[in-house]
Amino acid sequence: MISGWKQVLEDVRNTLLGEAPRDLAGEADAPEAQPATALSEDSRSGGQVATSAAPIDELPTVPTEQPALAEPSSPSPAAAANAPGGRLSIPDSHVLIGILLLAVGLWLAQATGWWTGWSGSKPPAPDVIATFEGGQLTLADMEAHLRQLTGEATTEPIRSPETMALVVEDRVMDELVKRWAAERKPDSDETFRHTMQHISEDLNLQSFEGQLHTEDIPVAESEIRAYYDANREQFGEQPLDAVRAQIRAQLVAEREQDYVDTYLAQLKDNASIARNFELLDVPSPSEDELRRYYEEHREQFRLPRQVVVDEAQFTVGADEAAARQDAADALLKLRAGASCADIASTISGAQVFTGTLVAAGTRDPAWDAAVGVLTEGELSDVFRAGDRLSIVHLQTRQESRVQSLEEVRPAVQAQVAAQVAADWFEANADKTLFTLKNTRYTVGEFYREYQELPPSVQAQYAGPAGMKALAERLIERLLLVEDANERLLDVENAPLVDEARLQVLKQMLHQEEVDDKIQVTEEEIQQYYEQNQAQLSPEPQSRIRYIRIGLGNSEDEAARARQRADDAYQKLKPGLFQTGADFAEVAQEYSEDPETAANGGERPGWLGGAEGDPLTQLQEHAFADAVISLPLGEISPPFQFGDSFYIVQVIERTEPQPLSLEEARPIIEELLSQQKHEEQVMELQQQLLEGVNLQIYGSVLDDYFKELARSQPSR
């Protein structure tokens, strides 16, 4: 389970520094914050909660597992999103924090049905919104807190007493977590310090990137006017003043990469850097090491008995008689020579799977028993396994065997290489990899950073050359962090760092009080699998070839692109008196994607495959819809996606097959663990708030929001 504070940077950095998901077709417009009238100036003094130092009940000690920390961010703000493992950014992280806080709170309120400690009693003072053992919250406290989270103007979601009550609960939880931390003393924990260092650095780099856009990259007024004059069609009737900021942002973006490259080069020239990157030349495993590992782990490479089958399934459900009738009808048709496709199209209750590879022991024992007596080519009778009736046609049977070294060489190579690397870095851990301005950075410190990268990014930097490139990026990051601190950005970001610290502490509290106690039983996994087997299927994957024609930068260029796309499609489309042209030839003539055009338009790999490839992350977009719905071999009409027109042909497609119980087990365990985590965190919060006798004064909230409503202009 990915939970607790082992995932703290994913949770906290995504909130503080993450970018809203960007549609590949273009960025969504950011919501505009709506100002709301606040209290009088006299009530705005201070944002601290009045509280005593009394700790809450002692809690267990923190586990010693290391948290999963993200990779060193790319020093190039412009290239960060495109670089392997690069970090995306957001213009206003304050708003994200507030919105996330409120969204979680509203969900909590719906789940519990009401708010902890809602009180109809009289408050101790007119502006006291809540009291709890050892402290109280005033309206001024809450306004200061909201300004910190959402910026100077209170955002639109804070518009009801119920919503504010949720924020009050979260604010009180902050105080309880601080009390817990006073007893827990997390700053003595190396992992906690390491986590906070990364968060602080990333916040400062985020602010540094913002300065590049607003201050450091110069754009002359004459350049803005020249761009406007050259692109008048694009701006239509808008005057220059209306689009000046947009043009400046465009010109800054075009220059940013060169500026940052030059800036980094200057930082390096002015810094004293000594590199010992030869310490990253990890030796490759020898053939003897590979063979020794293979012989010692032969049984790991044993394939179980397997069968390849075609199968028709019928869910029993509430009407078993109807399911048995459907199965009997299907069996008659199959014995009369019908195909599985015929069954799927003529019997609505049938689910048909063809060419499925099934390993022994991964299905219901009744299924194994029924299929185990079949000979190759034989069709079974109708039999029941679990909550389904099945008819199975056995294509082939494969006995258990140990795969040869050549068959498993890539897996063996990866395992041995990982062990060789671990031994190498352990042996050289205390050696100096580089010094930067007389500060020593060891091989062990570098390897820790490498191990904290996501697996996909580790693969990008695998091998000596990749690790040296990563070490160079780390040097650049450290130089940028130092430069950002010299600009006093660390002082400017102190409130956000404090907020991040609170979120990390909450994650630690959840880890110790909730996550370490969560257990998912085998019975729960089995029950979930049986109830949701139909949904536990991977998405079908497609191999495609395509023609891409860019839209250009003006309406005229877009019209010409549309015409070129139509011309290409007309050549490909078969007509009454002609066959369609060869796709590869048309791709070479028309496609503006040089790499795929040279290969006849064929895109390497599978659509829906490797993580990180933009074309595999289109499940909710027009591209995926067009590809997934496109019949095998058929050529799509031109469709627009992002800044291009596409013509696509699917040349191969996998069929979705239900996962076996063993394949689905980690997915189910993750889902159930997360469900239990959410339930128990909610229970923990309720217990802690009740334990300090939290009282939220509804009358104060009602009066506050009535005053807000009166002072806001009517809409």
C-alpha cells in the first residue's frame, strides 16, 4: 500500500507544487478567485491560535522505513516537464492547498453526516469561533489562516458555516499534531529532516522559476509590438493592451531554455566544483555471475502447467435457470460449428474470451478439474466454477518447465546488475563524488537520491552514463537552490514550508496510528475479486501507425493543414473504382512526424503501454476515443488532437482478459488498504477532536456569514 508518510512527498509536493493536469490539446484556464468581504481591520490582528502546551495522549514511535522521495528537480524550469522525472509547476500553489483542504473536508462531512463539536451554547466572546482544551480560535485566526492557504482574497468555496466548520476542524487538528510532535520530536529523525529539506528546496526553486517569468528574462516593448503586428490575425479585434501580458509570456517561454542554460553555465563557472564521476562506473555483471545466479534461482524461472483456451462464460446471478439455458444454447451452437464470435453476437448473456493463457492454480479448483481432463482440441460440457458457468475449448496444453537462461537473460541481467550496483555503492559510499564550494557530496548520498526516484525514472538514468548525467543535474539543482536562498526566497516561502511541515507530521501520525495497523485478509481479497472480476481487466492495447499534420500558428495555416489531411485521407480511402494507397507511402509523403514517417507511420510500442509516454495517457481524450473505437485495420478520417490533425490505422490490438486472482491481488490489496486508511483516519480525527472537547459555535458562524452576505455586492 502506498500510504502514510512513506508517500509524503507525493502527497505534499503535489499539493504545494503540483500542476493541475494539463490536457494535451491545451491548458485549461485557471479559475479566477472571487474576493469576499472580510471582517473589519480591527479584527484582523494575528493568525496564531491561543493554546496551551498540554500534549495529547502519548502515541507510538515512528517506524524506521524510509519515505519515498522524489527525484532532484530539473534545473531548467522550461524543460522540467519534458525531462525524465521532471517536475511540473503551478502559478498559485496557495489556492490549490485551500481547494484540496475544502474538498477533503466536504467529503468527510458527507461521510460522517455532521461536524464534530457543533455547539449551540454561548461562546466565551463574540468573535470566538471554537474552543478546545488548551486553546481557542477566533474569526481573525481563521481569516489569517485562510489568507495563508488561499492568498489575500478568500476564495469562493468558503461561503457557508458548514464549510468553515470543516476548516476549523482542520485547524484544530493542526494544533493537536503540533502537540503530538512536541512529544514525538520528529526533527531528530533523519528521514523527516531529509523530507523537509526537499520540500523547502522545491518551494524555493518554484519561486525562482516564477522570477524568471516576471523579472529576469527581459522583453522590450518594441519586441511585444512587433510580435503583435506580425500576428494580428491571431488576436482579432483585441487591442495591444489586452494581449500584452500574453505576448510577453510567449516571448519569455521562447527564450527561457537558452536563458536558463546560460544562467547555469555562469553559476558553474563561478563555482568551485571538483567531480569524481568515475566512481559511478559500476562494472557490468560477468557471464559467470549471470550463470551462477541462474543456477541458484532456477525454480524462480519455472513456468507452471498452462493451457491456452477459448472460453464462454455466463454469470449465474439471481436467475441461474436463465444462465443455464444460455449456456446450453451456446454449447449446441458450438458443437454445430459456430465460432466464439458467433456466440458473443447471438447470446447476450455470454462473455467470450479467445486464446487465453491460464496457469494452473489461478482459477477456481472446479475450473481446473473440468479443464484438466480435456484433450487438445476438445470442447467441454457446461460446468460451474464459482459464480459462473463456463464452456471451454482447449487449444493447447503446456507442461511445467524451467525456462532456459537465454529465455530469462534480461531478468537475470537486471537482478544481477542491481546487486552488483548495490555492492559497488556500499563499498564506495564514503568516497567523495563531487565537492561544490568546499561542500563534500558522497557516493552514498547520491545513491540514496537515486534510489528515491520512481522506478521509471531510475530506468532513464540506469548505467554509468545515466548516473553521471543525474549527478550533473544534482550539481545544477544545488547551485540553483543556493542562488534561490541568496535571493531570500527561503524567507519568503517560510509560511508554505510550515504548512508542508504540518502535512508531513499528519502523515507520520496517520502512519503510526492507522497505516501500521491496517490488515487486509485473504478472505477480503477473495470476496472483492469475486464481486468485481469483470472490472479487473487491463485496458486493451493497440499498435498503430499514423500521419500527423501540424495546425500551424494561424487560421490560414490551420486551413491548409486541414486540406493536406483531407488529401492524404482521400488517397488512403478505398473508393468505388480504386483501392486505397499504401499507408506507408502516404505517411512518408504527408506526415510531419519525421521519426514515424520514416518507418511508414508506425509508432513503436503499444498505445496504453509504458508509463510516461504521452500517447499512452489519453484514456479521457479524443485521441484515445478515436483509436479505441477504431476497428482493426480500418483507417480513421482526420481528427484534430492538440495542435495537429491525425489519421490513424490500428495494425494490432490485444483483447482485454480478466486478471487472475494472483494478478489482481496487489491491486485489490491496495484498494482495500486505501479504503481502510480513509475510514480509520476519519475515525482517528473524530476521536482526537472529541478527546479535546472541541466546541464550534454555530451562532458566531451564522452571524459572520450573514454579515458577509450583506456586505457583498448583489449579483
